[in-house]
Amino acid sequence: DVERSRGLGDVYKRQIRQAAVQRYLPDPLRARINAYESMLITAASAVLSLAVGAFGEVMDYRLCVSLCAALTLLFCWLSVFRRRGAVREVLRGKEAA
């Protein structure tokens, strides 16, 4: 049940992000930006999966998961919450100057 609800939350977050990108970008750039974003997400997932697996081999599993969760929260704070004004503009659909 936990895995299913986490997966569903990921789907909702992705849909919200995609809707914001589709609304904010001009038509000629949408396909390029979406392809670039997908490529970056796939590459980051592959690299980080290997890194977390390597960490899991040398340290306690619970410590590894806790450190990765803390790093994820820190990254979210640095990338989204710190620039919440810019994120708010994208979600509202204001055009860039």
C-alpha cells in the first residue's frame, strides 16, 4: 500500500509539473524542453540508483535511506521553496518578460 500511494503521488507531481511547463513555454520550445527534461530525469535516475546501491553496500541500509531522504529534502528546498515566487508565476501562467 505504501509503494502504491508513493507511486500515485509521483504521478500527480509529474502531471502538475508538466501542466506548468506546457502552459508557460511557447509552442516551438515545448517538444525540445520536454525531451531534454525526460533525458535528464532518466540519466539522473540511472546514476543515482547506482550511487545509492553502492552506498547501501558499504553502510547500514536505514542510514543510507535516511541520508538520501535528507538530501532529497534539501534539494527540494533549494530548488523550489527558495524560489517560490518564480514557481508561483509559472503555476499562475504569467508570461515571462
